[in-house]
Amino acid sequence: MEKETSGFYLLSKSGFWHGGIHISNESAPHCVHNEPVRCIADGEVVAYRLNADYLDSQFEQDASCLQLKYSTSFCLVRHTYQSPPNPEEGPDHGKQNSLTFYSLYMHLLPFERYPNDDPTYANRVQVGFGDRAARNVPLGEPGSKKIGVILAGSVFDILEEREGAEGYRFAKGRLVWAPPDGPFKPGAELWFASHQHGQPITPDNCRLLLAKVLPPARARPVYWQGMVEARVRQFHGLDMHRAPENNEPGASYGVREQLPSGYTFRFDNAHTVLVNAPDGTRRPMARCTIAPTTIRGEPLIQAFWAYVDEIELEFPRTEPVGLDSVIVPEKPIPIKAGAPVGYLGLYETPAETGKTSKHQVHLEVFTCDPNLDAFLSNEAGLKHGKQYLHVPKLQPDIVAQDTESELRRFLFQDHVFDLNKLPVVKDKDGALAYKINVQEKVPTPKAPIRNFEALISKQGVQDGTTKAQIVSQHDFKALGFKIVEQGANSCSPLISGKVCNFYKHLHALADVNHDGNVSAEELRLTLRNPAFRNRWSKLITHHHTEWQTTADAANWQAFRDRLSHDPEWLRHESERINNLVFWDEVAEKVGLPEDGRVSYFHPVEFVGCLQNRKLHPVISINNRNIEISFLDFYDNSVIDEEDYINAATRLRCEVEAIKAVAITETGSSGSYFINGRDDKVPTILFERHYFHRLTGGRFGETHPEISQKTGGGYGRFSAQYEKLLSAYSLDPNAALKSASWGRFQIMGDNHLRAGYCTVEAFVNDMGLSERKHLEAFVNFILSDPVLSAAIIEKDWLKFARKYNGANQVGYDGRISENYELIKNAK
């Protein structure tokens, strides 16, 4: 966020109230074409507006008329946060803190701009056939010579073209990507033949030598109301259900009535319903109809109900309704954390000469929950989670030692420190103490920010003899969050009101050159300073929304006064304000206050504090606790007999055959690995030869313990995650693909055959649930006719050669032995 030059929380660069932050191409250029803006937390979309195209506003400037584009597209999401129950015995046992809050994403990309126009793909091509000659200059020019061979799959950006000898036209390309074993590296500029006798070269008279590379399609948000085209992405197909009843999914039509992988169908997402899925989650279902397409084995059922979320499906196309109108869905539309809400929209504004163009989204987080104060006060008395040391100001027993002058200093502000990051040292008397580093501004005019160290007695914190205390992530007030009130009819914090002195203090801190004004650059520099930013970002301001009233309302008076000297600018900005409002169209339906007054949080600070709990399993490696960011917590599910029976039914094999494979793969270790007090993580085996192959051997010399041409060298079972994390730091995707995972030890590189579009999704599910291990195994077997036949016929040699590799050593015998043991145990 330090890269942003405008759109700051609380105070805009013009001195007006600003309830959110701007995320633009200055800090997130990838969100213009390639990556969507994503939802900050699980929730439900309660309102949105999708422009058909950008709105145009006209601005008269120096006898010319500027045409300026902007977007009023937005998405409003309601979230409900609920803390874990208080586990401690006593009056607070079982209590939870909860808060309902909203996130707003304004200025999103209009619908007609979704076809990706990324200019970096304008001249990008991919070589369809290998062994094509690369030259230093075109054939026929002085000094022309062959300098190597271009491999199939290489991607180029065409820089120029020239005619060459023998009827060839040559293209000069800058290499964007090449196979790892190729002779050229990305960035190389090469000449190669692209046309002969005026026609594109087609080596086999069928396919072109060079294929145009199109930019990736932009992800479509799930909340757009309208007809959705969906495609089944799971290898095992999509279950077709009868209509749901009483929030429960209808009965499945059975395995014979599944939509196969790749099949397309349509549904109206305005009529989705949430049901209680068998795994305990709430998932959307919709009535679906079969799309007009032809494939063999088309099911007889033409209308059915199915789960319609990203777990099972991908969504190539949506035909939204109600463009340019505010839509309040009849039922809120569920949306997951990380799901796309849109892309940065273009927002053009007048400048002194011409215009300023920026792609941006305005993000704000607010609440109207009457329980806000109880939430901030940790009414449930929770003490677990992330721990902090709270050090209050002006306490005689908390003093800082100036290491140069040995002067004792009082702290003038409250401070909070992450307890896990505080070093524990011995003071001059040999007693243990927390060592803190203080940055704060003395409350006197023009005083500089001071930096010094201080020691806080650890024993004093524990027995309460010092005012410093340990607080948890749930103690928001102790962490510095504070509610302030702003006057009801002001868009400027400098207008007299309840927080006038507060904003004057902010101005004084930000006014670096002490000229009485705060420039955008001063504001940006101030926000970079931790001593100031941490206070600013924890302020919760109760203020009137800027999305309710038009520009002629009383609360915009300061805005009108500020621009009274420039009628054209005032007219232009007033027009935009009037087009952006939406509050009154949604307030009553959604449950927002009709007076438009809500409490605002800094989006990054607030959501970050909610997420300060441990989000991923933690394991100990070399006496260091490491949080495994690519894994989810194990839900303690186990594969039961019914699961095995269902799997055997799908595979048309014996239950004992599946169990034999499971025991052979992980019989001694089980599906999950745990060491001491670590969290459970899926059992893995890291394959160094996979990592070597997937990374083109580029780490073989520097990291031979994880990258070699040959397999083996596994080492201790407990060393597998150390190897995986070492590889993950070099190439995350290749690392996850280079380990075998879970009960059935399926390689990450086989994630597609296991039913997952990405290896990251596969690995996450392997960490989450043992039942997912079995589901992935079934998908993997069904994807291969040899394996499918072998497990039915119990041809263990054929099975092992395909499942464990042609060089399998004794796996067939071990599977056979385990099968007989299980069979005879009955």
C-alpha cells in the first residue's frame, strides 16, 4: 500500500473524509488484466451494480472538452465473524465474540470490458513444432548464420519482420518462455522463418508453425445474476440430484446419472439455494438444464439439481441481467474468501494539463452491528490465540533506558508488541525481561520521532506488579482500536465537530514541513512511519457514508465550498457523486441504517487482526516452528467402511483391494504425520528426481539433497517436510508436484488425474480430510484404463507397474500379501 499516492484511509489528499482505501495499478498492476480483486473473507453478496460499459463525463478545459471514463460498478458483501468458543471453565465457558460487517468494492470493471485486452499479448506467439532454426539475422543477409534450434512450446513476442532469401519472411522475436532444456533463455532475441511464399509455414500441411497466444480469460464473479454456463471439472463427474427439501439436498440419481467431466449445462444463479452438504458445510444448489451440446452417452435427464460452486465446476460464460442497475438478490449469494469480485476499473480525472488515468478499486470495511463495543472489549473473555504485550503510557514502573545517556524515560503512548517476536534478555540484576524497541512522537510541537529500547520485567508482567500485561488477539481495545465520532453533516474532518481536535492532531503529525498544510506526499510519508501508521490504522470512525446523498446535500457543503472558485470542476465532480450513490436503494432490504451512519475500519488492519490466529498447521523443523501456508488444518475425518464400500462401487472392485493399496502405501505411518506437539499434516514422500525434472535441473548443483536426476535418498520420514519446504522456497508449484501425498501416496504432479485443476487445491484437500484421499484415489484410478482393469482383476503386477512405476520393487507382492491378509481376516 505504500506505493499508492492517493485514496488513504480517513483523510484524502484533498483533506476530505475518506472511509476506505484505494488499490490501484500503482500497487497491484496484476489486477488490471490478469488477477481479479478477491473477496476478503467468507460472506454473502447482498447488493451489486454492474455497468455495461464505462460511464463518460465531460470536462471543459481551455476551450477543449475532455471525455473522462469512470465506473460505478460495485459489490457489497456481508460477513459474519465468530470467534472460537471460550474453552476455559468458568462463567465465560463456551462464549463467543461475534461481529457482522460489510466489505464494499467500488469502481470495478464493467461487463463489456471483460474480454482481456492485455497489450503484452498483442504480438505473442507460440512455436508449435520443434527443431526450427534460430538465426542471428534473416537468411540472405550478410553474416546470417544458424545459432541454435528453437524447441516446440517456446513463446515469443514478435518485435519486427523482414523478407529473407528463398521466399521466406523472417520474424524477430524476444523469447518469453522456453522449455528448461532448451539452448536459449528468456530474453534472447532470435530470428526465425514465419512465412514462405506469402503463406504461414505449416510443416504438416495442417497446423501452423506459429500459433497466436491469447491472454488468459478474466475470471467471472459468481454473484452476477443471470444464466450461467457451467462446465464439470471433476474427473469423477457431477452428481445429479432431485430437488432439495428443508435445506437438505435432494437424493442423488445415482452413479449412472452423472454428468461426465467436461460436460456443460446452464442454470439461473438468481434462484440458487443453500443446503446442508454431507460434509457439514453450506453449499449452493440450483436447478440446471442440459446445455445444447452433443457427446456420447448423453444422460436422459434433461433437468436436475446440482451443487453449483467452484468445488465441482468452472464457469466459462455468464449472461448477466440488470446491467447499470442496483441489484439486491432475493437471497444473498454465498461467496468464499479469495473468490473474484471483479477487476480494477478505469477511473479518469481532470488534471492541470489533460487527464489522469488510473485503474483502481475503492475498498472499505464497515459495520452497523450494535454489539461492536462488546466485540472490541472481548466480552467472551477469550485468552487463546496470538499473544501481545500491552505496555501502557506514563507508568512509573515502565521506563526506558537510553543506552547513550542512561536517562530514564517515560513512554508517552500505549504500545503493543507481538509477544512471539520479543527477545527475552537478562537485566543488570540478572532477572529476565522483555526487550522492546520503542518508536513514538513526543506530544510537543515540532518534536522529532524518538527511538530507544526498554526492558519490561517478565516476572512483573506475570505477577501483575507492573502495569504491562499480556493480551490476546481478541482484545481489540487493548490492541489500540478506538472508536471516534464525526459530526453528522460533514464530508470534511476539519469542519467543527466532535473529532475536530483529533483530526487537527493528525494534521499536525502529518505536516512534516510545518507549513500548516498537508500535501499528498507528506500524508504518504507519514503513513509509512510505523509510529504513526499503527495509530491511524486502528481508528474506527463512526461517520456518514459517502454513497447515500447527492452533491447538493448538507453533508457535502464543505466540498461545495472548496470548489466554489471553479464551477466547471464542481459541476463535474457533483455529477459523479450523484451517479455513484446507491445506499437508499439497498438499506432497507439489506438491513443497513437508513441515516447512513456506520463505523469504518481500516480494511487491511482490521482483517489482518481477525486473521492473526493460526491459519495453517504448524510443525517443528530443526527446533523452529514453521507454519505450513499451503495446508489446511486436518478436520479429523477418517475413511470408514461405508466410504470404502462406496469407492469400491464406483471402481467396480473389491473393498479389500482398495484397503490393500492403502496399507501398502502408508500402513506403518498412516495418512497423517505428527511429531510431538506439532499439528497433524498429511504423510508425504519427497521425490528429488521429480523436482529435478520439473525445474529443468537448475537447482541440481546448489541443492543436490532435493534435486537429482535419480530417485532415492529419501532419508528419515521426519525429514520429508524439511525437504519439501526447501524446494518450496525455490519453486512452490514444482515442489508440491514433487511429493506423494496422503493415504494413497498420489504424486502432486498427478493432481489433474486426481480430480483437481491445480496442485495447490489438491494439496490443500490432502491436508484437510482423509476422505479426500480416498476420493482422489478413486478419480486417479478411473482416469487410467490400465489401473481400472488391474484393480478389478487383482492383477497386482500390472497395477504396481502403473501405480508405482515401471521400476517398482516388490510393490506387487506386498499388495498381494496385504490383500490376502485382509481377505482372510474376515
